Amino acid sequence: MIYAIKNLRIPKYLDLEWFSQQGSNFPNLLEAQGMSKLVQMKGTFYPELVKVFYTCARADLEGNLFSTVNGVEMVIDAEVWKEVVGLDMGGVCKFDETTNGYSKMQASRGVLLDPARNLRNCQGVGVLTVEDRMLVYLITYILTLRSSNHAQVMDVDLHIVYGLKSGIKMNWVLLIEDIKLKSHRLVDYEFSYVVLASRFIDYFNVSNEIVDFTKASGQITERHLKKLVMRFVDHEWIVAGDPAVGNLEQMEEDAKAEAPQESAHQWSPFESPMI
């Protein structure tokens, strides 16, 4: 019953060509990691089927993901990941000084507008460069899909930014699987990557004929960047004044307001056996 009433995290997606035309470099970093298909993945998804997918989700030690939806056994292995989202298994999962020379202090200074700034006051996105501010927004809303603290730069954000900018191949499959399994394991963790889960459902030809409705994902546009207190001037995005920490939180509220709203919950044929 808990899984049936859990919320879905309404996804966002990017148009990398548009950002490249705006003078941003991060699309090249994402393409080098093989992430283009994932961050641009859009379209409708199946709320009820996604809930069943997560309810039955499990993984093995080799990184394969398993689930059962509408009687169809789904084995999401390396071949499926490559076919559906273009990602390979393998790469770095965690950064530290002993394995890849990662330094939290250097990584932190490398993303600041003012590298000489006291690091004790550098937890918010407002002190970041334009490019790194965009990257953190991308991380929190598309890659790691945090449900809160979007305006705070966390260790995982620094790891990902460092990996992208250093050209180090990262294990995105394990990162995504870890977040997916958190959605299954933690009661207060919203179901995430719902478009990706729906494409897995499509890949295995799971029947969706009795699903009553679908929802659409939302694109990150110029309007969102302006709420990060940035302006497009002379063919590039620049920081406009001193940003307020709450801007990202306001963007989340806007996203919720724009998202299609569900009516009062009705038990679907898939959820009934779970009650």
C-alpha cells in the first residue's frame, strides 16, 4: 500500500544543442560521458506501471536490475542499458585521493566565482561559476534527482562535476541503479527516473492497454536559467548580481505547479494485489 501512494518525481530533460548554441560547454562534457540520450530523454510515462516496477525492483552484485511488471520478467543487463539509454557499465563510482587524485578542497575552489573565497561559506550554488551552476542544476534535477536541498552543493555534486570536467569515465549505471533502489527501499524517497523506467517497460513489451493516463516530462529552458540569476548578454550567460539561495527551491515549486495533477487516487488492477 505504501508503494501505491508514493509520489513520482516529475522528470526534466535538456536540449543539448540549444545549450551549445548559447555558448555552454557542458553539453560536450556530457556527450563525452555518453550521457546525451539520458539527459535528453523525454516523453510520456506510465505512473501506475512505474510504481509496480519500483515495488518489484531488485539488483544483483553484477549490477543487473530485475523487476516484474504485469507478469513480464524484466532483466535489465548491460545490453539493455546500452540499447535503451546508451550507457555502458563500468567506470569510476567514487572519487578519493588514493585512487584518482581527487581533492575536495581543490574541487571546491575549481567551481567558485572567486577561488579565494572562504570555503566555509561556499555550500550554496550562488557562489559558483555560470557553467558549474548549470551543472549542479543538471545534477540535482536530472541525474541524482534530490527531493530537497537543491541550492546546496553536496559532496556527490562535486564528485560528478570533477569527473565531468576531468574527463574521467564514470559508472552512471550504478549511480542510477543506486537511486532507483533507494526509491524502492526508502518510504519518503520519491520514485525517480520515471521516463527511463517507462522506456524499460516499453523495451520488454509490457502491456499498457489498461493504463488510464500518462504524464509528460518538462524541458529545462531559458526561463529556468534566469531564475538562477543569470542573463544572456553578448552571446553568453553571465551572473546577474548576487543570487538568492532560494531560487532553486522556487524553481521546484514552479515545476510542481506546472506538472499535470493526479485526481484522488484510485487503485489500479496492478496495485490491488499489493494491498
